[in-house]
Amino acid sequence: MSDLTACGPQIWDLKTDQCVGALVESHVGMVFCVASDATKIVSTSHDATMAIQDCELLLPPS
């Protein structure tokens, strides 16, 4: 996971070093904690919000 872009957290394939998707924008503060399993990604942010996102709904890489 990476939160270094304006479009929000991105998901990277560590074997190919390629971005494979991005989370739907859901935080206005810096993301500081992420957990996932095969179906969901949970993130929390400095803005005191928590987001639960379905892995099937990831945005394509920009």
C-alpha cells in the first residue's frame, strides 16, 4: 500500500513493482493503518475515520 499520491492509497504488486489498483477515496487525512484479507481492506486515518472497502471494487491504476 502507498499513500504518496493525491488520488489516495494505492495497491502495488511487490513482484512486478507495478500499481495494480487504488482504493476509493475515503479519507481526507493521512492514512496510518491498513489491514486486509482476501475480500476486504480496512484503513484508518488521521482524520479519525475508518473505511472498509471490498477488494472487488478497487479502482484501476491511474
